[in-house]
Amino acid sequence: MISPELKHQLIDLANKYETPEFLKKDPSQFMHRFKDPIQQEIIAFLAANMAFGQRGQILSHVQLILDAMDAEPSVWVQDEGYRKFFTKGDSSFYRMYTHTDFILFFDTIKNILRNHSSLGEYFKNLYLKTAPIQSEKLHLSQLICTCFPRECGLIPHSDTTAAKKVNMFLRWMVRNNSPVDLGLWTSWYDKKNLLMPLDTHVMQQSTNLGILSPSSSGKPKSATMKTCMELTQIMGTVFPGDPVRADYALFGLGVDNSQSN
């Protein structure tokens, strides 16, 4: 149960951090460099799925890929420009993600774009076809993950995973009226069905604030789908109809606290 005091604190924190200033140090900045939704979706999906580790390293490695593009992202992908860039097989490009992982990632996007006008169109059709009746009960992040081969390390495939990176991407695509999130998919997916991206900062602050109980060791719980759904449900009582707005509050607070320590 969230106390009135904590509820007001979370709302104030979300107001503090969900601003244009947030973009300056966040991988969401890259999608704002494009005006065409087709390009925005591709770059957002790339940046979100590389969002692991130190933010400075994430930004620099996404930028390396953008620098290699000699055409719009959709054209670069369909022309297989990525194969000229990712040439080192199973050696690392960024952390545990290999050149092969990125080729599998972009191969899948290329195949999607071959028969569909955009990633959004493809995921929309797949989502509505898969769950025309119980669509609100189906987690879109899980469905998106099934579109990629298990050999692609950028995409999680465990049934129990919290799929933090894909859920963050969906926050960008679905939430509207935001200086950060684009709201491109608002017409077909309701933001009330989004799931919290379980970043390390989010898990730590949720535990520190008593929103989530700690594990038996006293540390934050593991970032599982069960924990993700638990936190999302609780945050829905703070931000009715828009639970993942809490991501700004908890993540922003976590970043500030880590910088002050």
C-alpha cells in the first residue's frame, strides 16, 4: 500500500525528471534526431536494446552505428549496410553483444521491413492477430521478443525475464504528451498496459522506498517478470492509466543518488 506522502513524492519526482533535459544523457535522445516515424522506430529499437551498462558507453556505441549509416536507417538496413560495419563475428562490439548479435538483430528488422512499411505496422498486425479478444492481457514486450532468433543476444527470450530494454522501448513508442516519449503507437496500444522497465536504479529505489520488499538477503529482488508485474500494478495506483510514468521518478532519483554518493 502506497502512503499518500509517498504517492505525492513519486508524482513530484516524475514531474521533476520527465522534461526535455532528460534527453541529454539518455539513449532516447537518438530517436528525436529524426522526424520520420519509420526512422524513429528503428533508431529507438536499436538504442533501447543497447541500453545496458554505463550511459556514456551506451551513447557512444549507438553513435558509432549512426555514424556508419550512409543513408536513412530504413534504407541502410534494407541495403544490408550493417554487414559492412559488423564484420568481426563473435568478438564483442559492446559488452557481451557481439558483431554476430547485431547482424542477427538487423537481419530480422530487414526481413520485417521487406513486407511491412514499418516496425510499428508489423508489431501492430502481429499483436492484434495474436490476441484480438484478450489483447489487454498479452504483454507486447514478450511478443516482440519472439520475433527474433534465440541466437540474437540483444533480445531476451526467457519466459521469466522482465525484458527491461523492450519495455523501455515500448514506453517511448506508446506514452504520449511527453517531452521524451514519442507516442507513435498510442492509437493501437494503451499505455495502461505498459510494464515497468526494471533498471537497476528502479529496483534499488523501489526497495529503498519500501515499494517492493527486499529479497531474503536484504537486497533488491531479481528483475523477473513477476517482480515487473508487481511493481507495475503498484505504480498504477500512483499514476492511474499510466503506470510506467513511475519510471521517470524511480530512475531519475536513482541516478541522482548514485551521483551524490
